[in-house]
Amino acid sequence: MKELKDRILKDGKVLGNGILKVDGFVNHQVDPQLMDACGRELAKRFASVGATKILTAEISGIAPALTTALHLGLSVVYARKTKPITMPDQVYLTLAPSHTKGRMVELIVSPEYLSHGEKILIIDDFLASGATILGLARLAEASGAKVVGIGALIEKSFEGGRVALASLGVQIESLACIASLDDNKITFADLAV
Amino acid sequence: MKELKDRILKDGKVLGNGILKVDGFVNHQVDPQLMDACGRELAKRFASVGATKILTAEISGIAPALTTALHLGLSVVYARKTKPITMPDQVYLTLAPSHTKGRMVELIVSPEYLSHGEKILIIDDFLASGATILGLARLAEASGAKVVGIGALIEKSFEGGRVALASLGVQIESLACIASLDDNKITFADLAV
């Protein structure tokens, strides 16, 4: 998606160790118009998978999941990383390694909002190693729901997430696929921006 | 706002100790259409305050802040509660008590995204004691920005937040103002739903 790639080239910063800083428009400061355009595009790509609900992880998945949900007319559930007092004692919980925190984090969803027979579209800001998304898929499956698609704003293909997710057998879409951040340079997988 | 109040009466649950559970449509599962309608209404109410940016706190402030920002055509900054590795060493940081966590939490904003001369509209899901919003206002002021308005989806007027925020001298709006949760009953401040 040209609009997102252009913005990554303009405002993204390569911090080293495979880390791309996009907190000027995705995950600290958010550009709502860009996020809405991304949501519209993801909704278009997943229009025919029959999703009944969108699942994401707090915190930075919320914005793209919300705008995608707006365009698909679906509810969003965001997995919590700490259990709030409003959540029942029995929950779906799994662990996933956090790239930016350097430790395992919990992903928790209340059984009130994931149920058997639902068709889940997973949306997140990044598809990197795929570990967070695999965690979300485990939560969906634990509830008896079925994952029907996976969408991300930014894929770092050099971290192998698409391979890690292949066993789910669903459509995977990213709006900007980065093949390399070597030498502090952003190289997209398809060279045409 | 009738649509929000109706939904609170239909799906909100009073858990005792002044806690209203709205995680079926606000802060775990999110109803994007309702959130968009709330954002449109907040945007209308703050159309003339001259805001240049919206500030909120992760996690549950993100959805209403994003939809309000969409309708006002502004960027959103959400204060982080833990400092990600993508953030510079020098940050604006303040502490605020968390009602649902029962402890103090940090609110952190990068100086990259708050600056002198900006006019800040603070949006959050709840206005209860006002402590989180006061924390956001301190961050804005530390950067030299000026708070020009405060909006929340749900106000719990019995917790006194509006009084605590009065010294800021700005317009304060809530879309559903709850006067009491006594006897597990939701009573709105204006009795007409």
C-alpha cells in the first residue's frame, strides 16, 4: 500500500537490531487518517473470508484493528496483557514473547467475548516473528473459534513470521512488507513503492 | 448521548465499589460503530476549541481518542505506561493512581510528539476521580502545550473528577454522566436517557 510505504520511508527510523521505529504515526502518536486508510484496505482484502469478529493484542494493535473493524462492520476484541478487575476469574490465557519488551507477556481474553463457531480475523500492527499472532490464534482456538485471516500493517519478512504462521492455513496480508533493515536502510520486499 | 447511555443500560454491569464493567463495548471488546458515533459527538462538542492534537492514555483511551481524532482531522498521542525501547531516554513522565490496578502507574510521552504551542484536547474512556486526566494535563504542560478541552465517554460524577479538573479552566464534556451506582443500579445524572 503506497500511502503506508511512503510514510514509513518519510517518518520511520531504523534503530538497529531489526527494530523499525514508527511511533510518529502508528504506535505512540497515531495518524488517524492513515490508520483509516489502512483499515479500509485490510477490510477490502479480507472482505470475503467471512469473519465475524476481529482479534488483536493491546496496545498498538488497537488502532489498525479498530479501523479495519469499522470498515467491515465487526466488533474488535483486544487481548489484555494484564487481567483487569472487571474480568472473570476463568479466562483464556497464553504466553508470547514480546520483541520490544524482551520478555514473555501474557495475552488474556475473557470467554465472554470469544466463542465457539466464531470466525476470527487477526489484525496487528506488526507481523515480525509471528509469535504474538500465534498466541492470538491459540486463544481463538481455545475458545472453539476459527481463525480465517491474518492482517498486519507492516511485515518484517526477514523475521520469518509468514512461515511460522503457515500451519494455520489462512490468508495472510501485510500492507508494507520490509525485506531488510540492513545498514539502517529500509528495503521493501516489492521494490516499487 | 442517548446511544451510549442505552448501551450502558443494556450491557454495562455494576460490579460494586463504584466499578462499572463496560468491557463488552468499550475496553476489551470494542463496538467500532458506537465508538465512531461517540467520536463524532465529541468532535462536534470540541469543534471550536482550536485543538491541534489529541492526547489520551493507553489502553482504553485509544479507541475513543482515535475516533474523535478522525472526525477532527487531528493526530492522537497516547501516553505509554511502560517506556518502549523505541522511545528516547529523555521523556515527559508523571505518575497517576490507577483505579482498576490499585497502584500508581507511569504516564510517559516522548518529547517528539508534544511541543510548545500545541493545543491539546484530552480524551479518555472514563472521567472518574480525574487523576489520569490530571496526569495527562501535567505532561502537556511540561511540554509547553496548553490543554484546551477534556472529553470522556463516561463520567462517574460521584467520584468528583469534574471538581478536581476545574482548576484547568477548560471545557469538560462527557457523553454519559453517571450520578450513582448505588444498590447495583445505574443512575444517570440527567434522568432522561
